[in-house]
Amino acid sequence: MGAVGRSPALNHCWVASRSAAVALEEARAEVSYWVLPAFRGRGVAPLALGAVADWAFDDVGFHRLELDHSTQNAASCREAIKAGFVAEGTKRAQALHLDGWHDMHAHGLLSSDARPDAATHSPSWRTPTV
């Protein structure tokens, strides 16, 4: 996923992070996303996460998807929850960002968990905010 029409909204949404957190033998993978600033708060991340989860569970056969975000990023927490990911706890000083060590919220989604219906989402990401 890289562009929607002529306006790129999503920089990336993938299974496995740069640290390659995929455990095929355990049917588990990490998901990550980054929405371009002009499109944040418009429903792009939950829609992309839902599509990735559907593919990972229904087509590939994963059992569990994991998602971490900085505790300083409340918006990312809301997006993960909207996509059906359950908050599971906090990992202290887990990620080194440019401004130092960050505590990370851990979220998980199981193949057996209820997932939001993409048809009920009405993202307003077609036009960027200037």
C-alpha cells in the first residue's frame, strides 16, 4: 500500500517490522504502520490494519498479530484499538527513538478475535489537510 488515487496517504503498513518479527512456526507476526501527517486522524490506519489482518489471518493462516507503539503516541493507541487490537500492557524502555528510550504499549489481535467490518468504516483520507 503506498498511494490512494493521486494522494499518498499511507507510508507503510506491513507484517513484520524492520526487526523482522515474524515467527512462522508460532503463526505470529508483528504489524506496523505509518500514516503521512496530512492524512492522520482520517481512518487510514484502522482500514489498512484491517486489510493486513484479514490477509494475515484468512489467506496466510497466522494465529496472532502484535502491534507496539510509543506510550507518548495516544493517537496510535486509538487507531490500534479501532482496528480491533487489544491493549495488553506496557513494555518499559523497549524502543530507542531519536529522542531517547520509549515505553511501548503492546497490543495483540488473535485470529479468533472479532474484527471491525471494513464496510462500516468511512475514512476521510482522500483529501489531505493543508
